[in-house]
Amino acid sequence: MKEQLLLLVVAVTVSFALMGSCKNREIMSADLPILTGAEQLELYLPMLEGKKVGMMGNQTSVVEGKHLVDVLLARGVDLKFAFAPEHGFRGDIERGETVRNDIDVKTGLTLHTLYGRNDKADSIVASVDVMIFDLQDVGGRFYTYIASMHRVMQLCADNGKKLIILDRPNPNGDQVDGPVRKSDEFKSNVGFHEIAMIHGLTVGELAKMINGEGWLDNGVQCDLEVIKVSGYTHKTIYELPVTPSPSLPNHISVRLYMSLCLFEGTDISVGRGTDYPFQIIGYPDTSFGEFTFTPGVRPGMATHVEQQDRLCYGLDLRSINPEDAKFTMKYILDFYKKAPEKFFTRPDFFNKLAGNADLQEQIKAGWTEEQIREGWREELAAYKQMRRKYLLYEDFE
């Protein structure tokens, strides 16, 4: 009897210990750091062993502060070339500028552009066994890295090559908003997919959507492997460790970019040519606000600077809490009301950014934000329903 009682006590003690251990593991798991796909080398290096490898990357392709290219070469990966997107392989080329085929001066790696047309891209991809994609997207349909990913998927599908996407968090992945791009009339590098303006996907999730919805030419499917981010959900407000492009230098600019990018279809300055791009907005007219700034010349922003060398009046948005900086039409609507005749200086490009011609006409007609939102409510709801099929991470809703 004493032996049975002793065994019972031991069993109960062990059970409570195990319960405590499980609880501790749950607490620890909630505090685990975010690990990008690229940082989980043990998951994808075995897939590269003995293979000829190509990649698409840039300055955001980092592993614990080191460029992924340096890490792969140090691990003996047979890396043959890299594709570069808009802004180049090292992220020092400004928007829309030519990205040339070149040699990476730090590693001697052959570089090829995939921003726009490259007639040799098929033969380049055909020369390797597997491709890697590792770019940090920011969550807006108009950010061109996702168009480059689509091109890589198409090339891999056409040439029978596997594509490994090293996923990264979406710094605006806590929201899905804006109009869904309409027909191919509005398809461009700033609107490549029929998705919401603020799409709420990681590149891995979008790649699954591209495959699942049959968006590649000729109905082909890409042999896709997504290395998921560890410790991330769409509730996470993720601050990028590396500048994604020259005009998005910090967290608040990345968050405000969702609302301010539409200004690129106008002559309103969003702070290019200053130290605070996509954090300030203005125009050379005192009616636009009391805050003043003068766009000038900055490294990586020397061309296409709206209102360069002119004193602009407007708003300073730098003090906004980044978590509160979600997509809104209020800045566009307010600035249009101040100078409607000066606003739509590049109407076709504005429509490409918006993904339709409706938004411009609604703004001209004096619609409120609530009325505009009602206009895209059904299409956005349908997009959200489609999006759920491809989520790899817990959603924010």
C-alpha cells in the first residue's frame, strides 16, 4: 500500500512538472524572435547541395547582418549568378532608373537585370538547377519587387526549375485595403496583379496565390518551395532591419508609403530630395500648410525629384505612431481640394497606381473617403476571401 501511495505521489508530481514545462514552452514560444526564411539555413541548404544555383536578391537579402550571397558562397553553394530588381543588387539605384547587367564588385558574382525586359533571361535560368528568391517586399501592390518575383516564377515554370522563396515578414501585413486592380489595361510594374492596393501578403503567400489562381502565362505552374518565417503573424508590426529602397529609409516611411504613393501620379512632393522621403508632403503654395521644406539632391534621389529647389508648404507626418499609420485617402483628398487644377499632372500614371480609372474621377467629383470606400467594398471583400486560401501565417482579423 505504501509503495502504491508513493507511486501515486510521484506520478502526480511528474504530471504537475510536465504541465509547468508545457506552460513554460508556450510562454517561450510567444517570445521567440522572428526568423526570416533566409536565416533558417538548415531548411534550405540541403536543397542546394550539389546544385547549380541562381538567385534574385538585393541589399535586403541579409542573414544576421551579412548578405545572403556572402553566406551562401561561404557555405560552398555553387552560386552562378544573381538577378537584380528595381534599385539594383545593392539597392543604390533610384526609382525607374536603368538597372544594367554587371558584376558585383564585392563577390565577382555575375549580375543580370530582371527589372523590365531581358531577352536572355530564359537561357540564364536554364543554366542552373534551382533558383532562390529573397527580396523584402513592403506590402503595396505598386512596389515593384513582386512583379520581379512573378517574372522569376514564370522563368522557373517555363524552364522546369525549382524556385525556393525565402519568405520575409510584411511590414504592412496587418492590413488589407484599397481598390483591387482591374483589367490588364492597368497592368504595369506598379500594378502587376489583380490584388488589393494594400495586399496583406508575404511574398511567399503571394507566390502561392499566383500559382493557385493560374496567373502565370499558358497556365503553367511553378515548382515552388516557401521557407516560412518563424515567429511571425499578420498581427506583427515588423520593423525592417534593412532599407528596402532609397526613398524608404525608416519604419514610418514604410508605413506611410501605403497612403502617400498615390501622390507619385501628381506633382506634389512626398519629400524626395530631402532627408525625410515619404514622411513629409508639400507643394510650392502657402495654402498647403505651415510646415516648409525644400527638395534638393540626395544620394539615390538625384533624379525625378518633384519641386526640386522650390520651397514647399505642407505637412510633417514624422510624429505619427507607425502602428497608427494605416492606409487612408485623407491626404490625397485634402491636397486635391486645395489645388484641383494643379493636381492630376500625370493622370495615366495615377490610374496605374490606383489600378483603375474610377478613383481619379471619384476624387474630381468630390466624393468623400466613405463614398470611395463603398465603391470598392465588394471587390475588396472578394479579394479577402481569396486571400484566406493562401495564408501561411495567422491573420490579423
